[in-house]
Amino acid sequence: MSGVFDEMMKQYQDLASLREFSECQHETILQLSKKIDKLEKQKRDLEVVVKENNPNAILPAETTSSPAIALTTGEHEENICRMELKKLNDISIERILTLEEAKKTEIYTKLLLQIDSRKKPATRDVTEVNTEELLKLVSE
């Protein structure tokens, strides 16, 4: 790694030129990040249009979990948590998570557990319900 740094120092003799190079790289990274965000939004919008026009269309696995317009609030929360956890998982593959990222992981995980617990219907013992209550439940 130091060999690359040494070559860079030879190429940029003074600190000012190295700083200028670094700023240009930073600007390029920002521009590309904005472009990626724009293209991902465009892709999601197009997937929604495809699904609306052809409900039987098969989209790639990672896109089928993307948020759709008709989702309920709980589903939006769940999708956000899952997307953020996937991002954090991808980051953790490359490097150790920072304290802030670890806290986010914990928060998103807790939220998902809460959302999952809300989805589970309350279970009742069947022997407790009499015939009248069963008919009442069926008629509703």
C-alpha cells in the first residue's frame, strides 16, 4: 500500500497539487453518488410502471422487495428497515461497522422484531370458544 502512496507523492510534488487532486476525486465521487441515486430511483419507478402494466411480469429477486406505492405504513417501515440492514450488511462485509452503524443495526433489528410481532395474530385456545362465538366470528 505504501508503494502506491510513494508513487502518488512523486507525481504530486507539493501539497497543493495533491490537495487539488483529492478535491477533484471527492467531487467526482459526489457526482457519481448522485447519479447512482437518480438511476436507482428511475429504476424503481420503471419497475412500478412495469408491474402496473403487466402484473405477471417477473422482476429480479432484489427488486421485488422494493417499496411499492400501495404499501401500508407498516410495510413501508419494514421495507426501510430491511433495505438499511442490507446496506449495513454490505458495509460489514468490507469493514468493521462504526459505533453509529452498529447502533443503527440494533435499532432496525428491534423495529423489525416489533413489526413481526404485530403481524402475528393473537392465538386463542380453540377449546375456550363456544359455538356462538365461532358463528359470530365467521359472520364478520
